[in-house]
Amino acid sequence: MKTVVVVGGGAAGMMAAIKSAQLGNKVILIEKNEKLGKKVFITGKGRCNVTTDKDIEEIIQNIPGNGS
């Protein structure tokens, strides 16, 4: 088992940490902010936020090109 250090807890850093852990590595994730993925929560006024409480139809309507 290798130890992998991921610097940055944004979307890419979290995905890198998850994938590395899935491959059997010990992962240390370093983030300077108080919570991980801070910018993900504010991206696209909720359109890019997977934690949004909108229903799927409303999400699709907010996609550029209306999901078509």
C-alpha cells in the first residue's frame, strides 16, 4: 500500500482521493478551507450543485440548451 497525498479538497481533489483509495492506497487529503468542496456548493447558482433540492425536471430546464 502506498500513501498518497492529495493537495486541495475541491471537486478534482476529492475525486482523486476517492479513486486512489479505491485502488487500495492510504490517502491524506489536505484542504485549507474549513470544509471540502466549498466552491461546488456555490457553482452555477445551483445548476451544477449535486446537493440541490430541485426536482430533475427543473434541473434539466436550467441546463444550457434545456438538456437537448
